[in-house]
Amino acid sequence: MRILFAGDIVGKRGREVLAKHLPSLKAQYEPDFVIVNGENAAHGKGITKKIYNSFVSLGADVITMGNHTFSNDNLLTFIGEADRLVTPANRDPDKPSRPVKYLEYQGKKIAVFNLVGEIFMDPVTESPAAALERLIREYPADLRIVDFHAEATSEKAILLRLFYDQVSLIVGTHTHVQTADECVYKGCAFISDIGMCGGYDSIIGRDTQEILERVKTGKHTHFVPADTPGIFSAVVVDFNDETCRAESIRRIQIRPEEPKPGFRNADKVTFQIDNPSFPGIHTAKDLYDALSGIWCRETCAPRMREEWTPENKTLGQCSVTAFLCQDIFGGEVYGVPLEDGNYHCFNVVEGEVFDLTSEQFAGKDLVYTKAYPQSRKTHFAKEEKRLRYELLRQKLIEKIS
């Protein structure tokens, strides 16, 4: 028997990456059952009926949860009919629970349990060890699987040593970081944490800037899942059909492809313009290549300078770059409205749309069709921006002269 177990599904990006990779992985590994952890699926906390049904449609046979099981009240409206759901057996005693999900395979009964850890976690009503002893006693099975939703790797390793002879698979969830300690210990497969399905460029699936703001200012912020290209994390476990003991466990981690260097529509821009004031700069790519060695912290918008790095060279450079591009090639400058109230500037020359500073968004899709004309006068009314533009222009002229 073979089981594919996917780690914590974090928000919309996690759901998307699950839908993207699960079908092909099912075709590749041909698992008999698929289990996913869904406690972060609804905008980072809890699960809804719509999301639950989407996981079922993808082929999830079991959906485990964790400390955020009831963070979304929508679960209370359908938990009675959610027959593939398993909730932690040692917390939320005042809420309806689903402590076990039974599966059948070749006449064997498989029990899937869900527990929450004690260390660095919210208070539980029963220790994980005591709760698992009780579950084993109350729910007899030929093969037992435990999703141990816990923070400390040591606590997870302890559970393995206590129950390896009664349980065939113990997987850790919750930390969102896949560990490299997978093993089969005396017939029980184990990994401290499967990892997550969620935004890869993030802090454990959460928006990086939100976390940095909280750390720097101390202000309370809301849980905002990262909207960056996703990582998929899972394990595939094989069991002996006769003994019901684990034989192998392997990690799966699919990271997003690294974005290719360049700018939006770099391969589609065809215009060529000769401007004697800027020798050697005939195309948008010529300008991008020249500016790649010029963009710096001093030409970056002040509010972003702490985050600027040579690797993220286009961060905070959009408006000064777009108006410099207009100096050379003409055309118009437009702005895409952003969530923080600012505009991201890009260029349109001879009807061709391109964005020399798009790399800073790391794969996010900006809606360029919902853009507004930008005024040089309005932008350069801010002296700091005008000075940054003049510095960038001066550096470019010095480089090409």
C-alpha cells in the first residue's frame, strides 16, 4: 500500500500549488490514498466547506487539521457531513470533533489520527502521548497513521519512540519547513515535518513585508498569506500489505522555477530608436542592460531602501526608470495601482507595453490593463524623487559616454 501525504496547505497559493502538482504526482506515484493537512487552507487559518470540497475533488481521502481547526467558523456549519476530516483529539473539547478517519485496503482497517503538541503551542486538554494511548484503545485498526501537529522536533521524536510498535506512520506538520530526517524506525515511518504547500518566498507561508513590519514597529498585524510562487511539499510512504508496517518514506519538494533575468515583455518589444543624447541605447533591452549595473540603494525609493539588494536591483526604481526611459524613447508612462496606495510605473512606446522594473514583484501578475497615465510634473513635485531621477540619468550618461 502507498500513501501520499501533503503538508500544510497555506492560503490561496497553497491551494493553487496543490491543484497544480497533485494530479501529476498521483499519476507518477499511483498512491492508494492521499492525505492533506488543511488547517491553514482558508487565508492561512482554518478551512471552509468550499475548500474542503475542492480538496475532495482533487482526490484527498483524508484531510487533517491542527491548532487552527476552528479559526474559521464556517467549519461548524458542515463538520457533521465532512466525513474525510480528522480533527485534533486533544484540544477544543467544547467543539464537535472527528477524532478518526477509517480507510479500508485489501481487508485491512487503517485509522488516521490527528494530535496537537504541547511545547510552544496553545494549551491542550490532554498530552499527546495520553491522547494517542486512548485513541489506540478506542479505535482498533490494522495500520495507524498520526498527523502530529507540533512545534518541537524533540516532541515529535519522543512520540515516535513511544509508539513505533503500535503506529506505522507519524508525520509532523505545523512548522511549514520540510525536515531531512525521514526514516523508517522499526517499521514506523517518520518525518519531523513534511513542509508546506504555499508561497515559497515568504516567512513560513506568510507575507514577508507584513512580518518585517511587525518586528520593526511592534504593531499587531493580520495573518496575510504570501502571494508568491508556490512550493509543494509532501511524502510518499510504502507499507507492507501483509504486516501493515512501513517499508520506505521519501520526501517530495517542488520549488517554483527561478524567474529568468529580464523584464516584462522583454521578448516582445521590437522598436528601435536612435537618440543622439544616449548613444548605444537603441532598444528597451539596451536600456535594461545598462541600468542593471546602475540601479542602487541611492536611486531606490526611500521607504524601500532597507530591503534593496543587488539581487533585487529593480526594487523601488519604477518611476525614475520609467521617466528616464521616456526621455530616451518617448511614449507614455502609466501606473498600476498597488495595495499600499502607490503606483507602479511602466512604459508604452509605439504601442508596445514593457516594464523595466517588473522583477521586483517576483512572479506576481500585475494587471497592466488597469493602469492610469502618470504625470512627470506630479511625480517630480517630490524633490527626493526628482533628485533620484537626476542621479540615475547622470549615472547612465556617464556609463555610455
